Amino acid sequence: MKIYAILSALAVAFCWGMYGSALANARSSSDSPVTWGPFKPYIFVGMAYLVVAIIGGSLMMKFVFKDSFDYSGGYAPARTWGFLAGCLGAFGAFFLTLAVVKARGNAAYVMPVVFGGAVTVNAIASYFNLPPGQRTDPRMWIGMLLVAVGVVLTAKFTPHGHAAKKPQAAVEELAAPGGAGGTQPAPAVSSESADSN
């Protein structure tokens, strides 16, 4: 059944690989009539985690694995380590949001670092979890070095798109009453309203 494991892993790679791009698209753009902070979409990231994890997990437990919803006694590690794993996932999304913000929305060089780094951290964690006396294959360290080289090359040579500048005419149209911004208030206070105050 290795093919199912590989297909599932590829599904993870696709979903998490598209995560950075989706997060970049969730930011306010230069041609948007309104702006918002980088953590406005993060709330909905959390809601999606909650909905997918609880509903999806419950359905899989009930109908696929015929599992119980008991988390006491011998089932405590599922509760404790599951919560820790969820915290790691949530903090990962939190710091990825910060990384995309600092990269000015260019997730193209953030994502290789994230996933190349994740592979390396996983390998190191596995190394420290080995039983005493068990040795690792030295090719693991070579693989980690190749991952680092691949991260640098991928991040350096992936096309980094830049947001288009908003033409001045579009800015004036959006700022005008009844402009393309619809019912949104103009971002700047006009000189007439400033004088009337």
C-alpha cells in the first residue's frame, strides 16, 4: 500500500505548497480600494483548521477506523500529543504569515525555506529519537546538504512577481464620491471637509 502513502504525501505537498500562494493572495493588494492587516485572513485560516480537523477527523474516526471518542486513561497521548501537533501547525501558520508579510507578499522564496527546513528538522528530530547505540546512514547528512542547496537554488531562481503599481487616475477615481470603490469611504479626507472642521 505504499502507493497510497505516496499519493497522500503528494496531496500534502500540493496543499501546503499552495498554502503560501493562497496566503499571499489573501493580503490586500495595491489595486484594492480598501486595505487590511496581514492577520485578518489568519482568523479564517484558524476557522478552516477547526472545521476540517474536527469534522474530517470525526468522520474518519467514526466511519473509517471505528474509533471511540474516549481520550482518558490510555488514550491520553492522543489528546496531549495531538494538541501539541495542532499548536505546532497553528504556530507554523502564524510564522508563515509573518514571513510572507516580511517578504512583501512574495511567497515564492519563503516556501522553499519552509519546506526544505521542515524536511531537515524532521531528519534531525528522527536522529535524536534513535535508540542508544543505533547509527544513522551517512547518506542522510548528504541528503540534508542537498536539500539546503536545493532550497537556495529554488528560492533564488523562482520568479518573484511584484504587485502592479496603481495608476494615479485609478487612485483619483476611487477617492471620488461614487467612484469605483462603491460604498466604501474614500481613504483620504478632502480639503473641503478638513476646512469645515
